Amino acid sequence: MKKLSLLACILLVSVTSAYAQFLFTSIVCPGGQGTTARGINNNGEIVGRHAGHAVLIKGGQCIQLAPTTVLGADFSEAFKNNNKGDAVGEFVDNNGFAHGFLLTKSGTLTTLDFPGASDTIAFGVNQSDTVVGEWDLLDSGGNLIVAHGFTWVNGSFSQVDFPGSGDSSVNGIDDAGDLVGEWDTGPTATVGHGFIFSKGKFTSFDVPVPGSTLSQGNDINSPSLYIGIYLDGGGNEHGFLQSGATFTNIDFPATTLTSTWGINNSSQIVGNHFDLNAPVAGYLAFPMGAQAMEGDLKVKPGDTLSAGYDFTMPGTHPTATVQFLHTMITFQAQCVSGTGGGAIVIALADSTYTDPANSSQWLPSGDQHSPLVYQGSTAVPDLCAGGQMTLKKGGTFGGQVQSTDITDKINFRWHYSANGSAGGWSGTFSFIPF
């Protein structure tokens, strides 16, 4: 089985679904032709590909990497970057063979070719400029014979294979030298597995999704959270985040396929989303934790639970069109008496706002009691055999936010109310949508 790269055993428990835990913003560089987001460092700088060439995405700009080198002349893509600004990836020569590269922030470009390889792709780099990736051998017809992982340190390659595997690939490395990747039993394998290498030990993993045919680790951060992709039983691609024993599915809102490729130490995540008849686009996802502004708010079946948000763009900024799309707030209700409970989801209406130049007003209103800031509501379902439920665990905001101003930040907050509760605001979350 060939790993997913250009396209797109541990028991993993506690599964969280959908996009309820993340705030997404789509990344599309000007000019069309598709944009990918593959890696993000602790400075929030993103690397990927646009119009067939490796790019750095920062400050709302897409900057082609080393345009006067082979990275500009040939197809190229950057896969990861470290905090120093060094980037790794691949370029494809005129004969169709891939070569890895390391590009330092100062502009020094090093081509990485594993000795005797047909293709070499650099997928990861840490602060020490240890590079990881995959090399392969192809037959005369271009068919895969075998693939191996590698590390590259100061000009020296070392082969890395999951024990007993037919094929392996190393896709990510953290500053401690921990690795994540993918392995299978050979080119004809029908199932691929992920792996982690830490403290000298390999451990295989499979996502806890029945029927999945591929689990693949793509990056790992210093808190040892790792992300990757998997294929479900229907062959559809999804992203995931693994934090301790908690597995979280990552799907960009209202899209066909999602891949997840990079994570930094703030747990900001980048990847790609695919829609039929549209070029690939990147995304940046911010993790959103639960907040319980109403404390031990108790509700019963049939009560109306309302929720919403407002936002502001502080300081100097141009007139901006801001969209909140596919947003929702998810509560994990518990039964007041006995065990049980479950999720209560409030879907918020898609909304578009015009924020005037240099305005610092809260839109659509700064008044927590205004009906304008309650964009959705739901009747509380019966999760406790007619009994009361408590929302003391709070709720989590999730969805997609876009702005025509991709250089100035947005501050937003959300709230909820039932049975006359105050509807106090959450803490303010700040970010720059692309």
C-alpha cells in the first residue's frame, strides 16, 4: 500500500467526532491553482504548495520558496518547517523522480537523495535540522518495489523501518527525536498502520474507526500530541488528533475529504480539504476548549437552549467582510440523578457581516441580551429518562470563520442561555483568519 502523501498496536479510546472542537479558516493563495498547507511552526508560519511550487504562508501572504532554484523551475512542495525558518520537502525532476530538500532560512538549498533510491521525499524536520522522510525503489515500469523511512543528520542518512514491515515511511519528528509514520506489509498490502517511535521503542497504532484501511501518523509536537490521516471503510480521507487516550476526528466543515499534516506546540493544526470540482485548499485549525460560563446550569427536556457569538476587529483595518459558516456549539450534558447524558448540539445560522474600516464595534451587537447575538437555539432532548440535566461541563464552539482582511486579527466570544440565565460571555479568542 502506498502512503498518502501527494493527495492527500495501541488501543485508541475516547472518540470525539466532527469539527465541534476546532475553529477552522480556509487557506487559498491568490491566483487559484490549488493551495496546500503541510506544516506549521511555533511562530505560526505555514509551508505547503501553491501553483505547483513550494511556498511559505505568513502574514496573509503566500511567498514562493527559492524561486530561482529547482524549487521554482520544477514541481515542488514544502512539507514541514522548524522554528528557525528552515523548511523541507520535495521537488520532481524532468524525468518524474522526486528529490528531497532542506532549505535554510538564509537560503541555502541542500538536495537530499538517499543512496540508490528512485525517489526521496523529506517529510519532517526538527530544531536540530534532523530531517525525516521516505525513499523508495521503483521497477522499470514505475511500480513500487519497496519503500523505507529515513533520518538525515549532518549529511548522513540512516534507514528507519518499523520492525517486520514491508514498507515504512517517517513523516514527522519532534525536538526530542520522537517519530511518527506509516507501515504496511508490502506494496500489495490492503491495510496500512501508523506507528510512533519514542524512547527507543516502536509502537503500532490503528485508528478506532471500524473498517478503516489506513492509519498514518504525519506529525508530532513537543507535548507528544500527534496528528495524521486515515481512510474509512468507503475509502474517504479524514484527519485525526491523538491526545493521550483521546482520539478526535478532524473534518473540515461541509467538505468532501480532509487531510491533517502539521501541528505546532500550541496545537494549531494545518492540513488540506478537498471538494469535488474545486482545487485543493489548505486550512488552519485552532483547538477550542470547553467553557462553562453559566456554571451548573440545569435544563430539562423541552427547554429552549440558545447560543451565539459576537466579534470585533480592534485597531486600524480596512473594511472587511467576515463570514461565520457551519458554526455550532456542543455541550456534554450529564444527568443530575444517576448516570448517562450525552451531546446537545446547537447549530448556528451561517452569517456574513460587513465590518467598517477602523471600526472597533462588536458585531452584530455587544449586548449579551440582544437577540442578534443568539444565532441558534434547540429544544433540549431527553437524555436522562425525563430527568434534569446539568451543563456544568460547559460547551465548545466550533466551525469556520473567513475574512476578506487576512492580515488583521478578529476577537470573538460566545455565550449560551436557558431558563433566564445571564448568558455571560466566554473568554475572548483572538486569531487572524486567512
